[in-house]
Amino acid sequence: GYPGLRMESIQGVFGPKGISTAVRDQIAADVRAVIEADPSIPQRLQTTGQVVDLRGPQDFAAGIKELQDKLAAIARLVDLKPTQ
């Protein structure tokens, strides 16, 4: 009934605020290496409807921002207000 209301989520590895770029990039490289080394990991995730996307930290942050913006637009459209 609402073709424009298609909701996807984004999942990934989060770290503490202020983590150094070098550490963040190393974690991303390590996660990528593990997933690429074991083809059963993406296969198992795909059986649950998940799409494996091994973008880097900057693209991951951009994806989160895009989802936040989409949710904010929907909230404005239906006039949702924060609770007090």
C-alpha cells in the first residue's frame, strides 16, 4: 500500500567516538579479509535476505547518514514529534 515506504537497514561494526582513522581502517580491513577468506559467511548472510557490502568506513558513515535523513523525512511527513 505504500510503495515509497521501503525500509532497509544498515549493519556494521561500530567503535567508540574518536577512534583513530588508522585503527578504524585496520578493523575494516580485518573484517573484509575474514569475510573474503570464508565464502560461507556471505552465503549464510544472503540466506537471511542480507546483502553483503564491504564498503569502507567513510561509505558506511554515509549510508548511516542517508538512512537517518530518510527516517527524518518520513517523521516530518507524518508529523511525528519527539516524546518529552
